[in-house]
Amino acid sequence: MTFTPVKVTSATEVVWRFQGNLVASHQGGSDTFGTGYAGRVHINAATSSLELRNLTLKDNGEYTVTMKTATGLENREETKLTVLIPVSVELTANETEVIEFQSTVTVNCTVSGSRFTAKLTGNGGPLSSTFSGLTGQVTISEHKEASRDMETFICQGYNDLGSTSRHLDVKVHYGPDKPVVVATPKGPSYRTGSDIVLSCSSVSCPAAQLQWALNGTLLGREGPELRLENVQIHQSGDYSCWAHNSKTGRNVQSKSQYLRVAVILPGLTDGDIAGIVIGSLLAVAALVVILLLVLGFRCQPSKGFYRYIYCIAK
């Protein structure tokens, strides 16, 4: 650091002091140094400036210079010096690969320097750990339950000299969430010989392993799609998808997707089929009533209810 007086005069005597104690002086062509300053300071007689080397925190404070001319005029100036240690940052965690709802992440943010502000933030939720006006070292620790939105922690330290930061990525394994099964084309009724594609999706990290089941029995088919080509009646039933995460160890089954495969005449819709079934049932019921009426004329109700029923049944 070089201190240069604002009003430079042709001084015959220059005296620099720190907090009232002698740093260095120049008089009669020779220099004198205060205790601990020999080898660290240099006075420029032409400009009355002082060069101070190898600064330490102990050099913080007020410096004064007194300059005297040959005529006895005296000029005095003063200034303040602030010496700071640049901030350094270290960021660590007990684990960097965790499982959602099963692990707790402990993050340690260590900042050192002088007159600094230390701050720890993370995208897995707000962290309000901030310290200011420190000289030395501080460690900020946070304990958070692992969640899927936890990805990056940032430890930052800054002072008037600048700032520095460290980033720490945490890998969180989660899921699988309950799978969702979608049929294309949309069912649930299909004509024999149709082609059907069942798609299964589940939110998971890492990606879930998917298996297909029919009526609760695994089909030995894996993957996000199950293609059913030229379907037949015996393939009707409840189709479901199982999702497995190798990291979390969880297995989750989807809601069943019912598929009905039937022989359907061309042009008939599900409503048409339902109408035919209901109509057939009504026709059978009407036929039974007619038979009862016809048979009833051959029997004599006057002989008693039980004999009348027995006669009809016979």
C-alpha cells in the first residue's frame, strides 16, 4: 500500500505515524523506522509518500504524516487503512446421493476471512442461515429431509474485496409414483382382431422398471408399452402396470384398465351392443310370461295355489 500526501511540499522532514506510533521518518537524508517496520516500509523523499509492504490485519487503522519545510511551515494529513482477508469457502455434505423420505442431508458451509457475510442457500427450500460482520471463520450447518426438489446447495462468502461461492449437487432418488395406464384407441370395448396399445408412465428417479399384468398375473412383458395385436375374446380382463425403482426399492401398481374383447358386427357402437343385450333380456322375460299364461289356462286355480303352481311346473 502506498500513501501519498494530497499537498506535496518540498519537505526537509517527513514523519509517518500509525495510531500515534512511529512508522518511519526522513530527515537530513537519512531514514528512521519504528519497531517492526524495518524492511517493510520505504519513504520517498521527493513525494513524502510511504510504501507499506506485506500488509496484515494489524495494519488496520489511522495513519498520519507530518511534513516540515526549511522555513518552518508544517503540513499534517491523515487517512485510514482497512486491511481485509479475502474470503474462502468450503461446502460439504454427509451424503450426496440420498433417497426421498429416508435420508437426512447435513450440509456444512464454512466461510473464513475478515468482515465478511456468509450465506447458505438451497433450492430444496429456503435457508435463512446468514452471518455478517465476522472476522475469522464460521460454519453454517443445515439438516434437511431429502426431497425430490432438492438439487443444489450454494455456500457464499463476500466482503469488500469480492465474493466467492461453492456449489454442491445432491442426487435424490424418489418414486415411483403410482403409474398411469392409457389405452389407445380408447376402450373399454374392442372388436376381435383389433390392435391395442397400452402405455404406462410413472414419475421416478431413476426411471422405473415397468412390467405388465393381466388379472393380477405378470405377463413377462416389460417396458412402457404393451402392444396387443389381433386381440381375441380370451384376452379380455384387467390390465395393470407395475413400477419398480431399483434405488428406492419401491414397487407400485397402477389402477386396473379393463379391456372387453367381443365379436362385434361392423358399424355397431357400445350403445348399440348394450341395446341388443337389454332387448334380448326383455324378449326372454316376455317369452316366460307368455308360457306361464298359456300353461295357466290348462290348470284350475280353484283347486288351490300350490296345486295350481304344481300343475304349471308339471
